[in-house]
Amino acid sequence: MGTAVVTGAGQGLGRAIAERLAADGHHIVAVDLNPETAADTAASLGGQWRQCDVSDPGSVAALAESLDRVEVLVNNAGIWIFADMADMAPDDVRRVLEVNVMGVFYCTQALVPLMGPGSSIVNLSSNAAYSNSPGVGIYPPSKAAVESFTKQTALEFGRRGIRANAVGPGMILTEGTRVNYEGEMGRQRARAVPLGRNGHPEDVADVVGFLASDDARYVTGQIIYVDGGLSAGRAAL
Ligand SMILES: NC(=O)c1ccc[n+]([C@@H]2O[C@H](COP(=O)([O-])OP(=O)(O)OC[C@H]3O[C@@H](n4cnc5c(N)ncnc54)[C@H](O)[C@@H]3O)[C@@H](O)[C@H]2O)c1
């Protein structure tokens, strides 16, 4: 097992993914915009941390320069802004696209030169890329771009033995989604989920662990929805 770089590792899905990859024997580099939470994740896992803004190519270049070899890259950092697309200010649209799309691009381009055969990239999409929902404006299109970018990465780097896949979480309770998925609102939303509950960060982290592992050695260019079945359809209420 080698080094696993996880962006947005300070909390939520990124932290759970870092924990799973550490349990699998990887040395973790926890990357986050927030240095305190990144340091906390790293300290709990005996890993390293880096403060980095994935939407800033200079910041990502500094991250890459500080690393030697990378076996696993998880492009997890992502943001959303609650607004209908028609009401979004251009700066807000730009910010979401810069983090969710350009961030994946910058990190992949900068870190692939440090990766060799057997390495794995896992991008965080969303089931919103498959099934749009109102009120989150440019977020679903940004994740659709992540899915296409994942396939492009798989094609361009397959001959180097580097795999690229994406996971598309459904409704997972994290620090970032708490406002929507906690309490009665969360219970109401869970009724639509075929498996009858919202997800835990570990539900997603375990699939990322699989995709990062040699068990997935012949899997590349794939999108796996980890959404309790929501992308198959909504449960009868
Ligand atoms: N939680 C869900 O239900 C859900 C569903 C679908 C997709 N996702 C995706 O999973 C990923 C993680 O979601 P989450 O719920 O854990 O979010 P979260 O808000 O709880 O955590 C996101 C982390 O990313 C970091 N971050 C934000 N912008 C950054 C930047 N520019 N550079 C570096 N780090 C940055 C934040 O500081 C934070 O630590 C996101 O890409 C999100 O779109 C989440």
C-alpha cells in the first residue's frame, strides 16, 4: 500500500474515505482548504496534511511538489450553493464550477505524473448528476462534468495502468448536508430511498476503498451510485 491523497478530507465523506483508506494500509495525505480540520484528520490517522485550495492551480502545484509518489487520489472536495439556476450570480456559478470541475482537473493533471501502474483515481460525483433536483442550480451540471471527466481520465491514462472511476453518493448525512438531512426533514427524504434510509459516510467510503483496491483492477471509467437505490427509482410512499 502506498500514499493516498484525499481532498476535502477535513470532514464528512472525505474524512470517512481517509479513515477507510488508512484502515486498508495506505499512508494518508489529508488535503483541505481548512488547515485545522485537515490536521485533525491526519493526526487521528498517523498521516500527513496539506492546506490546499483545489480550485487554485498554484496551490495544487505546491501540493504536487510536496509529494513523492501517489498510489491513490480521491477528488472529494466539492461545494454546492442553494439557489435556482435562474437566480444564481455569475460569481457563485463560477465558484461551484471552479471547485467541483476545475478542482478535479487541476488535482488530476498535477498528481498523475506521480502515479504509476496499479494506481487509482476516484472522483466524487453525485446522484444529482443522474437525476437532477431543483434548488441547487449549477451543482448537478458540475457533477455531470465530473462523470465525463472521469471517463476521459480512464481513457487517457489506461495504458499507463492508472484507473479512474467515480462514486455518486445519494443523501449522506455529513457536516455539509446536516441542514437538509437531519431530523424530520431527513426522515421524510429517506422515505423515497428504496433501501429505506439515508446514507452514512462509511457507505460511500467502503465503495471508494473497493475502487482504490486491487480488487477493482479491471474496473475503470465507471460511475457507481451509492444512493440506496435512488438512481433506480423512488420507493412508493
Ligand atoms: N453528503 C452528500 O449527501 C453528498 C451527496 C452527493 C455528492 N457529495 C459529494 O461528496 C463530496 C463531499 O461532500 P460532503 O458532504 O462530505 O461535504 P462537506 O461540506 O461536509 O465537506 C467538504 C470538505 O471539502 C473541503 N473543501 C471545500 N472547498 C475546498 C477547496 N476549494 N479546496 C479544498 N478543500 C475544499 C471543505 O473544507 C470540507 O472539509 C463533495 O464533492 C460532494 O459534492 C456529497
